[in-house]
Amino acid sequence: MRKPVVASRLGSLAEIIRDHHTGVLFEPSNARDLAEKILWMTTMMLPVWQWANTPRADFDRNYTEEKNFTTLIEIYTQTLEKNRRTATPR
């Protein structure tokens, strides 16, 4: 069974988890905020449990091997194009 997500607003987690849609984000190094978010989740059980499958669906839609490959190629293409525009002829 999938579970709702509680994650810190730190690094890539804050980009992957959509606060109050696919999980709940708390401020890093803030135990009070973490406790408040967990308490909130326990009082909102129905909506929170409905979120439990959403992170997996988001992952499957946005982070598949094919999607990552396409994104990487786009980054390389943009970088090469930018370097071509800024390179000075010798």
C-alpha cells in the first residue's frame, strides 16, 4: 500500500513533491513545522490518503527513463547551441 509523503523543502524533494497535492513539505531543520505537518495530516486522513497514489503517477509521468533521456538531450542541445552563439571565431 502506498503512503502519503512528508518531505523537507530541501533540494530535489521540494521540486518533486507538490505541497498539499502529492504530499506535505516542511521547513528543513524545523521540528515544530514537521510536527505541525504530521498532526495536520493525521486530522485530514481522507484527503491525505487520496494523495497516496499521486506521487507514483507523477513519477511515472515525469521521471521515466524515456523522459529523463529526452530532458538530458534537450539540455545538451541547448548548451551546445548557446556555446555556438557565444564562441568567438579563431
